[in-house]
Amino acid sequence: MSIRLFEGFKFKQKATLLHRMDPRPKFLIALTIFMLSLIFANFVVLLVLFISQLPLVYVSKSMRRWFGSMKGGVVLAAMIFIMNFLTGSTLVFSATMTLRFIVLVSAFSMFFMTTSPDDLGLALEKARLPYTLSFTFTTAVRLVPTIALEAQTIVDAQRSRGLELDRGSLIQRVRKYVPILIPLIVSAIRRSTELAEALESRAFGAVKNRQPLATLQMKPLDWAAAAIALAVLAAGIYVQIYVPIPSFDNGIRMPTLWGVPPGS
Amino acid sequence: MNMIEVKDLHFAYEDKEVLRDIDLTISDGEFVAIMGENGAGKTTLVKHFNGLLKPARGEVLIDGISTRKSTVAHLSRNVGLVFQNPDHQLFSETVFEEVAFSMRNLGYPEETIRKRVKFILETLDLGAYAEASPFMLSGGERKRVALASVLVSDPKHIILDEPTIGQDYQQKDRLRNFIIQMNSQGRTVVIVTHDIEFVVDCKPRVILVSKGSILADNSYDSILSDRELVEKASLVSPQIAALMSSLTNLNFSPKILDLYHAKSALEQRFGEIVHKAV
Amino acid sequence: MKVIEARDLTFTYAGSSKPAIENVNLAVDRGEFVLLTGPSGCGKTTLARCLNALIPSFYQGEISGTMSVLGRDMSRLTTSELARKVGFVFQNPENQLFSLSVERDVAFGPENLGLPREETRRRVDWAMKITGISELREAAPYELSGGQQQRAAIAAVLAMKPEIMVLDEPTSFLDPLSASQIVEAVAALRREIDITIVLIEHRLDLASKYASRIIVMDQGRVTLEGPPSKVYGEEAKLLGIGIPKISMLFNLLRKDGFDLGRTPVTVEEASQRIRSYLEHD
């Protein structure tokens, strides 16, 4: 699993339409795409679903990282394909399952890339999640770059003492991470003590009803997007039930490839 | 024999240029302070000296060999880089193990390691703590353990990144004496710091770095007594220099940085007055 | 009116055999700027922690003697309760900024106090203006320089409108220019609002000029106390404290028989004294 998969879920502040939207309709869009991908097991429909995201990704100026997230998930995708195919599914069906996975990853990747963790936290609060939980979430996100930098510094410091992480047998290499992990953990413990002190000093948890300065407000665009998403979902359900869609499956199975006639 | 040669070094991080047009040479046995504000690029620069970073453009040669052709492990035999925060290094069960780490990585025989570790612990006043857990020591003691763990293999060239942060007056005094001692024993010493008074007391050659390039490279007294230069580098003038430069119209030399030189200069002038009165 | 009063205060951290502070007597008036210093391990951080009840509510141990802040007995209070009276700025800016934008961090304290939105808004705008970081409103804390981060931390504490602000080596990780700007900003607060400052610092050359009083500690006890000028003149008792070089200079001159009067704490003062001494004759 490549690091690019994680890059595709990292938020970057940009001034696009999608970035400005309230997180809730955006989540609804991602959820709609996901549910449609579950409702339909048709390769062409899924392909259409996948392609329909492209204009949204383009508007959010995150094309490169979006594709990167899918490239990063290639291993998983390949595994899904192989598992399906080797257990008797047709070629097209296996490809469809793989595509479903890709659609899922891409939909949520787009959501996370355009939604700030702060807004996510606010949305969680609005959803009546206890403040302490949403705070834990946003603080964790806030600490990610800090801890990543620290991990890099620790690696640098230990390499400067002759530690070579890229040499040796598998077991040796795993053991070499001890001098990286221990300082990281000790530092995390120290950091959490300091954070706790600071939290106490700022009266964290003193009062049950907080009035956050920042609020989420649904604007016309947000309502419109939510409405469209729901309409599309409803339409999709209708189509699946009432409208027959041709299957594009050509029936090629693994046994077929090996010369065994289909159906035997 | 030149220890560190940097030629036309350029380095960028995430599309942002961090170092630009760096040319410098540090000879064997020199004592150099690399100074500048936070974010000027000092730490980035010294990370090139042991190969942690490789130049995007230009070259860094250590003892004549390009860092591009070497590994950090190999370079760290001769270049010891002591990081700012000791807690980024400490991981062992005992101080002894901690200090022995680098020599074990470099493949030294156990007997040699034992002798050297014992020696460096004694030198840094840590002999009593050999079997103690490094995590149980005080902040100052942990800093000395981190220092010991890099110096144990007796590298020819030592780089200290911000060694004075969080240190009190006595600790800095001890540190300064230790650095001067190491230098007098023939080792090249490079300190990265923004602590001006500490540099004044150490009296090294100073390389002033600002916004990714070298502003000046000269003796400490030429640079630190130059008010304009110090301001340009976003540093603060040493107190004695500031005092002396405020008295230039009374014919005092603005180049006096040392406390005792200032005292002598003042006392000489006071003495003249007394003589005049008599 | 004494805003801080400690009598025979002694505290030993749990698991430790020696007291970290011993028989400390302290009295601070409203509006003072107190500088607290001493070698590493002298107990200054321990004493500071007593000021906002981190000791004994967060750090456990044995406490004896009395400590009262704004007339209230500290042994009965928690840090959270005291948060709106005593603000604390810590050494490491990274671990006291929690949010993904400066504005939200500054709002954090008032929000925790349950204040209405408009009041929080007012306080946030005021705190950011007074610390000069209004244009950093939307910035993420980890994108800021050390000096900017500490300003944000100070603003975040100010937004709670404390009467006392304690700062524990806030300039540790800052370069000299940022450090002097922070100390200056803290001192300037006293011109704008009614606040008492307790600053723990090693870098006496930066902080001395603003302090009305300096307290020197060593091995858990208070060894010297008084206006910086007087304390820096007591050279024999100053082992291990890095007093400003110009103060040292005057002590050396005095020892050699040249008494230029009160020990200066700033370069300007020193310069003036030398001038008048020379022009006198």
C-alpha cells in the first residue's frame, strides 16, 4: 500500500466551490455514489458513476492527488480482482467488483480532500457527538504533521549514529525500528502530558454547553447539492427496480480460459 | 586537508527553495559557528555534512569525497552530528547501551566499545550513571548522554545543532569549555546556534546565514560588531558591542565584544581622567 | 493588594524524596512584573505550577504551607476553575495549540467557559489585535514560526481575560529577535489591561528591563529578591545565574575601584552612566 493512497485523503486548503461547501451535503454526495455503486452490479453503470466524478474532482483542483490515491490502491484492487476471478466469477464480474472498490475509494477520497478536519469536527458536533470526541478527532488530525516531522527527526538522529534501516534480513530490519519507535512513544507520552496541562489551563470540559464561534450554515448551494444527491439516489433505485439494463458480461470465466466449456 | 567543502549548493523542500548558492570551506581543526534566525536554513545546511540530505544542485565534499557517493552510516564515522533534542535519540535500557549504540552500528569490537564508552562517560561526568536508565536522568544529564553517544566513536569532526537551548548559565559555561577543549585537541567543531552571547564567549569563525544564503563569513568580532549585518540577519547585537558602539563618539572602538576588553578600555579611560585631575 | 501570597510553601513530587520547593515565601502585588529565575532544577517551574493549581491538582505530591491567589486558597481549587483568573503560557508552543486555525485556538478558552458567541467573538478579535496576529486568523498553527505560535498562545490565554499571567520560559525555542519581541509584547500588555505578570526566564538580558522585581531561586529556595538593579549588584550571591553582561561589567568596574552608581540592566542605562561619569570630569 503506497503512501499515495494516504495522500489522497489529506485535506488541502483551496478556494474552490467544493471546498467552500458545508461538509454534510458533501458527505451525502459521497454516500450517494457509494450506495449507487452497491445497488448496481453492472460494469458500464459503474464506469459511468466513476467518470461522473471527474468534473467534481476537476473543480476541486485535486486531480493529481485523486488519481494518486487510486494508484496507491492498485494492490488492493488487484487482489479483489484476482480473488473474484479465481473463485469462479466471470472476468467482467471481477472487473465490476474491482471497479466498485475504486469508485468507493475515489468518492471518499474526494470528500476528505475537500473537507477540513475542523469542519468535520463541527459536523460531528452538530450530529450530537459529545464534544470531547470531536475534539479528540480534530486534535489528532492537527498533530499528524507535527508527529510526522518528529518521526523524521528521530530517523535522522539515529541514522547519524550509524543506523541503517534499509539493510539486513527482515527480522533485522524490524528490530532496527526499535530505536525509532521508543523515542517516538516516549515523546508522545511527554506530549500528552503537556497537552493535558494546557487543556486544564484553558478550562477544557468545564462547561457542558459550548457555543462554538464557528458554525456550519447550509447555504443555498448546499441545499441544492443535497437535493440533487438525494434525487439521483432515488432515480438510481427506480432505475434498478424498473428499468432493465443490458448486461455486458461475456461469460468468460477462469475455467473457460483453461479450456473447460462454460457451465460444466 | 579540507574537511568540508560546499560548492554551489542548492536545496529545496516541497517546491520551496531552502538553500541557495552556498559556497564554503571548513578546514580540519577549525572552530566555526553557523548563525542565523530560526528558519534561515542552518540545520538544513549541516544535514548535508553527514549525508542526511543530498544537494539538489552543487556538491558537498567530506575529506575529498562527494556525499552523493557515500551513505550516512559511512560518513558518520568521521562526522558526528549531535541533534538539538536528546529525547529524539534515547531508547536504551541503560546509559551504557545508549552510548555504545553508534559504535555497535559501525561494527567496532566489543572490547574497544567498552573502553571508549567508559572513557567518554568519565569525561562527561556521567560515570556514575552507566547502569542507570537514560529516561530517569535530568534534562541536562540527558543532553550529556546524547553528546556522549555521538562523541564515543571519536569522530574527527563534530557538529552540534543548537546546543544551548534550554541550558542555564552554568551548563552553558561547562559546554563552552568542553567544546573549546575538543577543538584544542584537533577536532573540527561546528556549532549551529542563534545564541549570540555564547558565540562571543567562544570566539569562533562565524558564517552568517539568512533566508537560505550566506550573508557573511568572517571572524566573530568582525561580524557581530557590525550592527547592520546583525540586523539584516534578524539577530540581536551582543550587549558589549551595543554598548561600545553607543560610545563611539567618545573614541571607544566599536569592535570590542569581550567583557574584559571593555573593562580594560573603560578603566584605561577612567585612569586618564584621574591623572588629568591630579 | 496582594494577588499572590505564599507562606512556607513546600512541595515534594510524588515518588521523590526531596522537596522541589522548600519554605518559599512570596508576595506579589497587583500589576507587578515579576521575573523568576534560577539554575535548572531550582524549583521555578514547580513554583509556577502552584500559581494555577497544576500543583496539587494535576501534579500529585505532598504539599505544606499556604498558597493563595486572588485571596483564594489554592489547595481547594482545580486548574480548570482557576483558568479564568490565572492564565498559563507554556514553553513549547506546539503543545498548547490544538486547533487547525489560530482563530479557533484563541476561541477555545472562551468557548470552554460557555460564553455566548458574541462575547467570544469580541474577545477573540481583541486578543488577536492586542498581540498583533489579526492577519494570522486563518493560519494553521503548524505553519507559523515559533514567535507567531507563542503570540497565538498568549492571545489564547488573554481571551480568557485572566488577572494574572504566568509564562514558563516562553522564549526557549525562539531566536533572539523573536524572543525579545515576545517579552516586549508581554510587557506592553500592562499598558492596555490590568494584569499581573510572572515570567520565568533564563534570558535575563531580554527580560530585566521590564521587571519590577526579580526572584532568584536555587535548590528549591528563594535566595535573592528585589529590583533587578539591586539583585545584579549582589555579585557574590549570583553563582550560576547569567546576569546581563553589562551588569557584570559594572560589577567588575566596581571591584576595581570604579563605582559608577547603580548597576544598570539595559545597554542604554549603562551607556548613560559611562557618559556622565566621563563628562563629569
